[in-house]
Amino acid sequence: MKARHQAAAKAREYEPSIPIEQPAENNSYEKEG
């Protein structure tokens, strides 16, 4: 169970396309672009 949780967390970290996880990063990218 822990391994599954860790895998999900890693997938979320590697997937910046999720605005709910890291909205600040998305905003930064939009501002820079």
C-alpha cells in the first residue's frame, strides 16, 4: 500500500500538467511565456 502511495506521489510530481497540485508553477510558466 505504501509503495502505491509513493508511486502516485511521484507521478504527481513528474506531471506538472496538474494545476491543482502546483498552480503556482503553472502561473510562473504562463507569465514567463
